[in-house]
Amino acid sequence: MSGVAVHLDGLRRTFGPVHALDNLDLSIQPGEFIALLGPSGCGKTTALRILAGLEDADDGRVMVGGVDVTRLPANRRDMGMVFQAYSLFPHLTAVRNVEFGLRLRGRRRPAGRAQEMLELVGIGAFADRYPHQLSGGQQQRVALARALAIEPQVLLLDEPLSALDAKVRVQLRDEIRRIQSSVGTTTVFVTHDQEEALAVADRVGVMRAGRLEQLAAPAEIYQRPATAFVADFVGLSNRLPGVVSGSSISVLGSSLPLISPSAEGAATALVRPEAVSFEVSADGNGTVLTSSFLGPTSRVTATVGEVTVVGQVASGSLPSLSPGTRVQVTLEPVPVALEN
């Protein structure tokens, strides 16, 4: 399999007064793994369905491998899709489910190809089991194998892990990334789970009200959000008052560089918890309110005057951060966004 370039040019889609897509532009490189992330109603699933041919755009174009497929029906777009619901045929075994698309396309030796795909997704030993005999994670692997078996130009994943428990989700998302890397299929993954998007994608597109707020590598999305919405939506941010001067903002006595220039004066900085440091000190500027153990890290909430600050520290790195402990709260000089 080999990936193709995908371009969504000026896509618009309305449902009555709701603008599901508002002049959406998105370019995906051959073999790239793109995750579309955003809150419910932001347009990410609508964009995926228009790309798949399951929904019509009111305006705009869909280009796949340099070919305009905007008006082509779904069955002529050569795409594989994995839905949130597994959508397996209950009366067919795993291998027969995978064979189904191959038989429709008149492929030779569909059974051999189907077994090969089941091996690829790690459940070759369960080929003769029916869906009701498989766990949720195993069923989703069958659905993935079925989508890959036809060697699609583009693989589309519509929140495929949301129905699974937390541990299985982590295992399967890593497996999806491994498989995609090995086959090189251009992939679009829609999710509302920030951790999933950041963990698997080459680039993450954060959507809001039918538009892309930012499209960038996961580290850049998190560390250098282009807008206040991205900073607030991806991860946890403290909203801390400060004063902008030049290219920095003074917050709690620390000078923090700004990601984007801003007018001088009072503003609210969005500061990540891991940029907050605590030091136990009887003369400190803050008081611990709560300390929550989260395994390798602990989340600490403290007050500094009338301001509440949330920080994230390595568990066991400080002797005691119990409620009432006086601490010195400082901020690391990492670039920050400002709230709109």
C-alpha cells in the first residue's frame, strides 16, 4: 500500500442555521497520519464523512491523489473506513468479515489476504470466531483489518476507540499507529480525545466551529498553541492575570515570553501546570489547597493571594505538599498564549 495526497479546498456544509464546515482547507501529505480534534459539533466528523463520500458538501472540492472526487459516490473513492461501532456481520466469522470487501471487488485468493490482514492486526488465531465470541478490542481489530484488506488509498477512522475501556484504548491506538506506519496508507483519524490525537498523529488539526484553528505537529500544538482556544482545549491551562510589556507578560513575579505579540497592558496568560514549580518554604508566597496523587505525577492546587494555581509535579519529588503547606510558587519561562 502507498499513501496519496489529500486536499480539502474551501469545504462548506450547513445544516439549517448551523455552519458545520465554514470554508475548511486541509492538505494532507502522502502517507501522513492526521488527527482531527475538537469539541462536539466542531465539524470534524462532517469533514470525514464528506471525504468518504457519505455526505455532500454545499461548496468546495475534495482532491485525492490529484483527482477531483467531489462528486464521486463513496463506493468509487477507494477508501477504507472504521466506524465507532464495529459494524461487523454477526453471521460471519472474523476472516469472512475481512473477506467481504475483497469478494465484492473480485479479488483473487480473498481468504489468504484476509488471514494476512488478521495476522497484521494481531488476531490471526481468532480467524474462525464470530463477532459475539470476540472482545470489543478484538472486534475493532477485525474492522481495521477489513478496512486495510482492500488496500485503500485513504484510511478513515471515525472515533474507533471511544467504545473501549481505557487500557484497551491505549493498546489499540498504539497498534493502529504501528500498522499505519508499516503500510504507509494516508490516514485521517477523528477523535475528541486529546491524548489519542497527540499520541498517534504526525500532525493534529484542532477544529472549532467548522474551521481549523491550528494544524501542526503534536508537540507544537501543545507547546506553542496558535490561539487561546487551542491552548485552552488541548491540555490543562491556568488562567493567570498579568501585565504585557513588549514581548513578554509578567505573571506572579515571573516574566514569561509570549507565543504571539499582543497589545501592552493587563491580560490573562494561559500557563501549563508543568510550568508551575513549588518549593516548601515557611516564607513562601502560596498555600497548598489540595494534592492529588496520579501515579507518576501529582496535581497540586495552591493559592497565591487571590489567585488559584494548578501545578503538576513528579510524585515523591517534594517531601510534603499536604493542604495548608506554605510553598514558594514560581513559573518556568516557557512561551504562553493569552486568553482572548
